[in-house]
Amino acid sequence: QTRAIGVGLDEVLFSEAEAYRELGRSKNGSADDLRAARAGYTTIIDHHPFSRRRAEALYGLGHVHIAAGKIDSAGSVFARALEENPRATVAPHALSWWARTAFQSGDAERAVDLYRRLINDYPASDLIASTWKDLGLVYKSLGRTAAAVSALAQVDMRFRAWPKVQAEAADMLLAAGRLDDIEDQLRLGQALERAAANGDHESVAELHYVLGRVARERSDHAAEVEHFTKVVANTRNEDLASFSRFFRGIALYQSGSALDAAGDSLAGGLQFEASVADLESVLEGGGTADMRLIAFRTRGVALTRLGLSEDAVRAYEDLIAAAPSALERSEFQLMLMELYYDLGRLDETKSVAGSLIRSDFKEDETGEFAIRDRAYFVLVSVLLEEERYAEAHRSATAALRRFPASLNRPTLMLVSARALFFEEDYSKAAAAFGRFAAAYPAHVDAGQSLYQGGYAHEILGEYEAAAEAFGRIAAQFPDHVLVADALYRSGENLYNASRFEDALSVFIQVVDSYPRSEAAEKALYSASWTYMDLDREQESLRAMQRLVEEYPRSGFARYAQFSIGDYYYSKKRFDDARAAYKKVVSLFPGTEEAKKAESLLADVREDLASLAYEGAFERFQQGDYSAAVRGFEEIYVDYPQSYSALAALANKGVALEHLGDSAEARRTYERVLSVGANDPETSDISKFARLRLENL
């Protein structure tokens, strides 16, 4: 029948498979439908080698795998679809889904390569805009903010979701603290116009939300209030509205504080009242645990700024006394504790926190927030402020044991580690910092934790462990502010572990990768001495010379220049040593190194004079008296302050005697006596000259 009407069996199979796949994806679909689709696609692939539907069948089969939850095998099938016919209509779609499944399988780098391939191989595809978007999100997952933003910026303005893409890119830049780049690289104003023109109120709200947070980062409270007000006016998302009221309430409080500080108490009071209204709205509507806590605290302080602090305290005390249940009482105690903490009344804060921890009210302690958990957190904060580190560690440990799922867990772990460090229990501190970094590798303080853990290992003399901890900072957080210094410390600890080649490699990495950092100066100096330990003396000297030339203002530059002089001095290369020491004096006047160099220059002059003296005396012994006369005179002229100078002048007289020039010899001995007669250190030379005169 199919042959009679000119339709191949493969076409029929393909149409059936597509229909079954669509049915399987529907609400009424079943696993049987997906199996039927799979069977149809597989028949085409296995038994119709010349079918023009093979690439499409493979593409459809890939989606059947996805529907069955087989992501890894789906990626392989999409790859086969692309290989089957790279020019097929479904080819860019197959490549897109291949990239998507790679990402879902955890291979983000592979996904990047595949999305890049799609962009390069199919530039005219209608998938390009969405591909740039997806590529940007993959880069975001890798923590490569610059690449992510660059990719999102490539999304065509005509793309339906372009305003949301702009909001996503802005959010990433905001999280990275790159506020100026938001204005330089993105077009949020145009995105707002586009979203508004399309009636896309949610995108309008999202963009204003980002702009409000930018204003918050810049402490532009008026702009912050304006943007968050527009979020509330446009969104139907209750969470977004709640966050916006929360941030607006905080901004109103900060604005009121500024007005109050400027002397406009009336205007400030109006801002405080508006702040209280926003924060109470957040508290009535729920909000996250952290939002509620901050809202409670800020509302209490705002009431205090309105002259109502004691009223706020009494109100909380009345609420505590009238609470119908232990749980509600504890909630009001929590508010009172927060108020005391913000008012700086630490003893009362600790008292209420302790009462909450010891109380017997029932609450779920397995979630992310618990009242006792917060009480512990505030108590630990107070103990840290009071530098009561042992108590802070004990309280933090108790909280961690009791509340394993707490949102405060990362901070409490870090506080516990730091308390151990301040207590000088470095072994436990190092282990605690390591646990924190392992448990929360994406935490903002993970890099700092590795650094402090490395430092604890270093203090303990555990150089291999210290080097590993410092090195992980660069590997895991390449953009961290501590990377250059951490690498330097890694090199220092490798050096202390006698791993000189590895240390040298790290030192050079610091210099080459972070040339403008202070760590580069230290690393170059350390590299120079590491070269010396490896008997690579010329490279050591070049490193020291480079330090002097490239970092002349560094404190290490004068050490390096002085060390160059010391090296030459130790090798008896006195001319080079003298030049190096003179450079110390001229480049670094007034320093300790310059003073030492001036002293050593005198020693070098003696050594040079002594060498010259030996040369002239050798001529004398060889009977070359004319050459000896010239040599002895040059020593006296070139090194007039040296001991050898006067001895050379005396021996010049002897050489003149051998030449038969008694008159000049006499004048020479007289010069000796006139110069050294009153110098006890050269009295033996003067005595010698006097005897020679008497014998002439």
C-alpha cells in the first residue's frame, strides 16, 4: 500500500514514531507510547540505511531517552544524529541537545565546546540567540563570570527573552561586584523599554530589582527606594515583592539615618516610619528566616531612632509575658535579643540568648532556621566581640552539633575554626579550616579559610600541608584577592620542605602572573635564593638584578643589591663587589644596607689594594724594578686610605734603590714618614722607611 501511493515505509515509521513520542509527552501518555516511538525510530536506524529520515530518527530517539530519564545515553544518540547528517534540519537542534545533556551530566566544559561548535558551524540557525544564552548560563555554573556575561551580551535584542537575559547578566556582574561593567557592557535601559512595550511586567520588575540592588551597592538610597517601588508595582511574584519591600524598608531606614545625622530629624523620622511599615509588611507576610531576623532588628532600631527604644523593649516584654505558648514566647524573646544586640547591650543580649537556649519550647530543629540556633549564633557573635574565644568555640560547637542543617552552619564552622586559631590551638584550627573549605567550596569565605588553614599548618611546621592549602586557593579561586600571596606562601612552604625545584616554579609563577603585586617582589627575592640553593648562581644574580630594576622601591630591592655585592665579595671578585656595594649606597641611601655597604667598601678597598700589592711585589721579586715602581705608586694613588698604600710607597723606595735612583728613593721614604709618622697602625712601616733613609 505504501509503495502504491509513493510513501516509503521509513516515512510511515517515522510519522508513527513522532506521533507516539508526542503522545508519550502528553498528560495522557504512557511508557508504552515511548517504547513504541523508540521501536519505530530504531527500525529506521537499523533497517533503512538510505533513509533521509535517519538523522531525524536519531534526534527523536534522543528525546525518547530524555523522556525515560537516560540523559547520558541521550547525549550519545544526539551526537550520532549530528554525525549522520551535519546538514540536516535537525542537526543544530541535535547539537544543542547534545550540549544540554552534557551539562546535565555534569560535563560543563564539554557543553561549552558543543555550544561553541553550534555557534561556529550554524551561524544562520534560529537557535543562535538561545545558544548564547545557554552558553552564558554554563559559564555561570563554572564561576567564569566574565565569559558568562560576554556570552549573554551576544544574545540578539530581537530574542524574545532578551530583557530577562540582560537581567541575568546584570545579576552575575552584581554578584561579582562589577557594578561599572553593568553600565558599560549591558543595556538595561533598552531592556526595560522593550519589556514595558511588550507588556512583560515581570521582566520589568526583574530589571528594576537588579537596578535596585545596584543602587543598594552604591548606597544610593533614593534610587533604591524608587526601583524597589516599581518592582512592587509590576510583579505578581509574592517572593519578589517581599524581597523588594524588605530592601526598600532597609533603604528607608538608611535614608532616615542620613537625614537624621544631617540634622533633619523631621524628614528622617518620616523615613523611619515608612521603614517600619515596610518591614512590618514583610514580617506579616512571612519572608525568609534571615529576612525576618534583619527585619525584626531593623524595625526595633528604627523604633529606637524614633525615640521609642524603651517602648520597643517594653512592647517585646509585654508580648513575651502575654504569649499563649512557649513557642510564641520564644519568638518574641528572639526579637528582644536582636534589639538588645543592635543597641549594644551585650550583657542583656547574652542573658536572653542563654534563656532561649535553655528553654523547653518545642520547635523543629532539623530545618535551616531555628530560634535556638539563632540564639546560639548571636551568643557566639557577642563572645567573639568580647574576645572570649574558648567560650565562643564551645558555643559554636554545641550549635553545630544541635543544628546540622542550619543556615548559620557555615559561619559557625568558620567562627569555631577562628576561635581555635586565636586560642593558638593551631592543629585543631588547621583541621577545622580544612573541614569548612571542603564542606563549602563555593562559600565566599572558602578561600580565606584555606589561607588561614595553611597559615596554621605553617606555624606548626607542617610545610607540605601548608603548601597544599595555599596552592588550592589559586586552583579553586583564581580570581581571589589572596591568590598572589597564597601562591607565594605555597612556594615558601615548599622551600621549607626542601622541595626547591617546586618552590622555584611557584615563585616564578607569582612573578609572571601577578607582576604588580607585593607578592611578586617577595617571590622574586625568594626565587633568587632558591636558584642559589640549586647551585644556579648566574640565574640567582639575574633574578636579584631584575628585582632591583623592576621593583626599585621594594624593600627587597636593597637586600638583593646588597646580596649581589656579598656574592661577588665571597668569590673575591672585588671590582664587581665594589660596583655592587656602591650601587647600594647610591640607590638606597640612609638604609641599614647602605651603611653596611659603606663599611664593606672599605674592606673591598683593602682587598683590592692587597691584590695589587701582591702583583707589584711579584714584579719586585722577579727583578723587574721599573714595573714594581709603577705598580707600587699606582697602589698609593688608587687606594690612599688603605694599609697597603703606605707599604707600597715604602717598597717603591726599595725598588728605586735597586734602580740606583737614590735621590728619588730618599724623597719616597720622606713621603712615607710624612704620611705615617703619627699613625700607630703604620709605625712599623715608618720605622722601616727611617732605617732605609739612614742607610742611604
